[in-house]
Amino acid sequence: MACFSVSAWSQTKVNIYEAASAVKDKGLASMPRGHYSATCLYSSMAELYLAEKNPEDLREVEEIIADIASGNITISSSNIISYQIGGQAAPLLALKAGSDFLKEPSLMWAEKMWKEQRRTAEGLMTAQNTADARTKDGFWIDIAFCVTPFYLYSGLLSGNMEYVDFAAFETLKMYEILYDAESDGLIHQARGINGLEKGEISGDCWSRGNGWGSMAFEVLLRDYPKKGKYRKDIERQAKRFYSAALRHQDEKTGLWRQEMTDPDAYIETSGSAQILSGLGQAIASGIIPRKQGMEAYRKGLVGLLGYVDPDGSVGYTCIANLVPGKKGEKEAYARRQWLYNERHAFGPVLLGLVSALRLGIKEIELPYAMGSLNDPHRPAAFCRFIHERKEDFAWENDRIAFRVYSSRYLRDKSMSGVDMWGKCVDYPIVDKWYHENNAGIKPYHEDAGEGCDFYVIGRSRGAGGSGVWVSDSLYTPQAYTNYRIYSDGPDRVDFRLDYQPYTAGDDIIYESKRIEMVCGTSFYKVTHTLESESGKDILLAVGFTSFDNPDVTKADGKLSVVTKAVLDKGVVVNGDAEQIPLKDVIVMGAVVTDPAAETSYASTATDELILKKVRSGEPIVYYVGCAWNGQAYYHGWSHNLRHWPAYMRENSWEALNEMYK
């Protein structure tokens, strides 16, 4: 799957409904329908229909919720029972859109959740299958979004005021417990979860955590009965919350930062959109003065659209996040990685745009191109000849980066292996790391949150380097001598590397490699041409460096090597962004070849090899994949040992050929 490429976009007047529809469509195309984060997208789709009354929008969301209700779609998480009906969208549509067929299943799951959902000592609903919820009375503010809207609309649908009042209680009590006194109104994410002891509160004011609270306040302000017993408490707490949010609104973009109280943290889109939407309702409800509120709201709307591409793609969304670091310190939240088109982006951003429609804003003028704030860090495939660093040649996509060395500086050294750079962000880093290294700003062997070069290959094959196997010995070329670039992104890189002739046994070998890489995969494609001076067939060897007690799998034309890296260079941080070295950096590599062709395997002191017989002068195609355990989160898959076997199965010879056709 190729990355989206933005061409020049000169139009600055944005139609809000069209932008919202693009985000909805991108979310539906990007996310598995059964992923728990999709429930937020479904609720926002319901709100889109209620705002614009387009029958096609209603049909689309009704069909999805009907599939969930019938069991054709199963939501992945069972921590919150309301997920099993798709969350709040079902009772909301039954109540406000006349989707009568959703009434019975909504109330059935509401009753089941009422009886079975785990509760804290205070009576708050909390996660069902989480050990911390059982042993430490743990919960987190995200749950407010799963509980409050679902019971508010289930209660209004059935006339059950116990449900309606419980919806208010869930959010009000959470706000009371997680209230941040220093900001006088923002909230922390969690209590008693992960590294937190029983009763201990995380130290953050995380954007999306506050965003989940905002979404709960928003529905309460709009739809909790005006004369209900909790109405004044709702308005009082919501006013305090949105007043604090306005004090921490970024002056330039009108949005909010990942750690909302840290002026150096990055702007985070999902939490910003959630807070923006709630702010719109706070203005409509009269708890925030309209003049002050609308000025702040419009500024935030303009800023949000700067991070939304015309095709609905969204940048700068924090990855899945629950009390990072040791105790959920502000610094750990501030450093938490973000991704382009992260799954949690679409529902919140769609809701943020829908809120503009509810306020009567149909179009808005931008001072810059839509999506242009994504430009510095939009994911792309990229390759370049690095003339300023010993003529390396480097390439990357949104998951991983590689480089090879030039023979001009290595002379007669046989260092033709492929070096892997362990990036853990989805935007290009090759140019940045080389610049910072050469300028003395930061060595690329040290991680500052984006990953680093920790992989040491020497004369080994590294991540997919090659050679020729003759009489149980590996013969390898020197580093590359020439290159030619056919495409340098942003959707695809395509280049050729040529090597000096070298001796393998009693023959001389000439070779070139054409390498291609697209986004959305950990594999690059190699079209490798070898020619022997004798004209004889050649036994090609492609390998991965094995460091410490490797786990090696050899079968069906595939080679998989999982190995602990040797860190004589490189300092990396762990997946929760703590500033501590990782003692166990694991590298996972694979070579995938045509299973129908004859395959054998071999080993050297440093490498595991897959061997394929090739005819002199005839190209052979294979794929090389690489990952490491510091990659925190990519498109729903953590690069770790547990998922690697499944990833290998998914990336069959046929699947990779389809990807690169």
C-alpha cells in the first residue's frame, strides 16, 4: 500500500462537510471494522448524520452497527461490554435517527453491562479483564467515553432514569478523582493502572485523556435533562474543565499539545479535536461566553484543518497510550510517539469537524493549504546518495530505514552488507539524522525518541546483504561502486546498485541489484542480477546477521532470523519513552523467495543464509524484511516476538508480489 502524496493545494476555502466526509472515508478504509477504536468513529458517523441529515450517511453507519449487532463484526476488545454493540452509536441512532431496529439490542447490551461490568469501590464502571482493575481498583478516563454516552442514550431511549443519572455519575466522579489542581481544571488519565499503586494517580494532563473526558461532558451538556439532579454539577465541572483547556490552548495553532501543560510538547490532533468539539457544545450551552469561545473555537478549527489532508488523512496523533513511563510522568506522555493516520485519529477528528456543522459553520477560510501542517513529517518512501557522509546510500519508508556503504572509502574491505536503522516514527529520518550527526547536534547512534543506528554489521550480511556460496564458503563483493535512482518517493523508491567484479572460488562474479520499497510494509524488493564469467549457474546467498542465540526458521523458501543485537554502538529508549538503555534489543529479519524454486540453507560464523540457484545473467526476485522491538506501534501491530510469526505468515511470496506489482 503506497503512502498518500499531497500535491500543491492552493484552495484555502474548505467545505466542512466535504472535509468531514473525507476523514470518515479514510477512517473506514484504514481501520479494521472490529478494532475497538472504531467505535469512536461509528459514534462520530452517527453525529455526522444528525448534523447534516444526509440519508447516505445514515445508511452507512446503520449497516455497520447492524453487522456488529448480528455478530458479523466482532469488536476486538471485551474490556467494555458496550463495545459489543459498537458503543454509543446504536442507542444514539435508535433515539435520534429513528433506527428502531437498534433499540432492542442496545437495551439488551445495556442490561448485560449493568449486571456484569466490573465496578470500583465508588461504583464506577471500569475495565472488565484488566488485572489492575481487579487488584488496585484501577480505571482510566477513556472509560468515561465508553460508559457515559452509552448509558445516557440507552436511558433516554428506554425512559430509565437510573441509567441516565449513572451516565452523569460516571463522568462527574471520574473528574473529581482525576482532577489536576495545578492546572485548576484539567484531568489526569488514570488511577491504579500499570506502574501506579492502588489509589495512585498518573502525573499527566494528556491531550486524548482530556479529550475522552471532553466527549463525555459534551453529550451530558447537550442531552442530560435540564432539570436532572446532576445538571448543575455537570455545568459547574464542565465550565471549570473548558476554562482550563482555554488557558492551555496553543496561541499559534489554536490546538492543544500532547502533554497539555508542556509548551514544548508536540501538537496532538485527536485530543485537540475532542476538546474542540466539546468546547463547541460548551459555547452552545452558555457555560463559556460566546464571543470568547467562538474566537478560540474558530482558531482551533483552522488549526485542525491544517493537520487534515484533502483525502482525509490525519497527522500528529498519539499512539495507543496508557500510563507510559514508570508512573505516568508528564515527560513520558510528552515523548510518546505519534503517527500519521493512527487509528485513534479518525473518530475524534471527524467529531471535531461535525461540531463546526452543528455551530452553523459550513465553510471556513484557511491562511494556509489544507493539511500543510503535516508537510514536515508526512510519511514517505525516500532514498538518497549521501555525498556528505562517505557516499553512503540510504533508503527508508514509514517503518524502517537502511543504508549501504561506498567502496570509495572502504577500498578493499568486503563491507557490502545492509545496515538497518532502527526508526520508531513513521516520517522520514534519513536526512535529519545525517544532518544532526554531521553538524554535531546529535549522533545517530543515540536515540532522542525517533530511534537510532544501533545495528553493527561489520563484514557480515546485516539485513539482507548477499554473496555467492561456493564449496561451503561464502564469497562477498566489496561495497557498492555506482548507483542510479529511478524514483525517490514519496510513494515508492526504486534504485539500482552496482558492484565491482569479485572472485568466488575459481570464477568471477558481476552483479547489480535493483531495490524497491513502498510504505506500509517492513519488506523491500530486490531484483538481483548475477553473471559469472564462466557462464555457469551461481548459488546466490542472501543473509541476516545473527548475534546472540538466534531463533532461526528455515522453510518454504523463507528464512527468518530473530536475534539479540550487539550494542557496542547505540543507546535506545524503551517503548514507553523512558530515558533508559534497552538491554535486550531484538532484531527480526526475513528473506522471502519463490517457494517453487529450489532452496537450501547455510550458516557462517556471523550469518544465517538462504541459498538459491540462479542462471548467469538472469535476474532473480526476492524480498527482505526487517523490524526491531523498539518500534512502538505501526498500523495496529507492535514489532515484537509475539507478532513476528503471524507477520511472516501474512507476508507470503504471493502477498509480497501483489504488494509490489
